[in-house]
Amino acid sequence: MEKDLYKVGEDYVEARIIESLSDLLLSLTLWKEGYTRNSAGKAFSAVKALMSAFIVTNEDKLINLAKDDQERKWIKKKAHVVPTHDMYGLAQLLRKIGIDIVNLVNYALDLHDYQYNGFEPGFSKYSKTEQVLEDLITVVKGTKKVIELYFAKYEIKEVSEKIDELLKELEEGE
């Protein structure tokens, strides 16, 4: 008999939201210290953790959208891990149930490309640091807003306030 090693539920969702907020804070801190590619990676990770929370809290609705048994099984067993190559498709599924984070996911994927490729033409859409910062701020604000809207009960006030302070500093420095 097969047994799950962990239960994906309320505690898991809370952990993913805390992870998302922590990654947003780390992203801004790394940016201020000049680690722009690591910063982009943390912003990407924040969106990925947020998606994981959405998938777990909406699993039944997503399973109902599945086209076949194989996809239903994948959603039940693996979707909450949010493989990078499936992020856009999962965002499209979430949009079908009324959670539209497709643009946020696109920005996060662009930042992910920058994290690994820097300004390399053909591999990253960015050619200037200012462009990266603009999208980074968009992802941080967007992720934070979505958390406040859907997962407010898990939000950590001190972390959110620190994120707001760092955002203000970065925006004033532009």
C-alpha cells in the first residue's frame, strides 16, 4: 500500500504563503545589495510558492477541469510542486476558476530567465538593469496584493511592512 509522506493541506498552504512573503523580502534585500540575478530568482520563487498555495486550496476545482484521468492524477499528486515548465499552464487553469495570475506568472518567468541568463541576447528579454527592477517591483507588488486578497489570514504584518519599506526605498531611488 502506498502512503503519502506528508499531508498537503492547511499547514502546507500557510507555509507556502510565509515562504512567498519571505522570498519577496529576500528579493528586495538582495537587490539593494547589488545581487540582481539572485533577487530575480527570489521573486520568481515567491510566485511559485503562491501558486502552490492556490493549487492546494483549489485542488477540487482544478481536478474538475482536467481533460482525463492522467491529468487528474497529476493535479492531485504533483501540481502543488509547481514545476517551472508547467507554471504558465497552471496559471491558465487557475484563471479558468477565477484566479487570474497569468500576467504575474509571465513576469516571474521573465525574471527566472534573467536569473539564469543575465542580459544574454536571445535568452533574456532584458538589456538594462532598470528594466529588471521595473518588473521585479511589479512582481513584488502583485504577489503581495494577491496574498492580501486571498490569503490575508497567513500574512505576517512585520514582513509585509518591511517589504513596503524596501519597495519605497527602491522606488525613490529610481
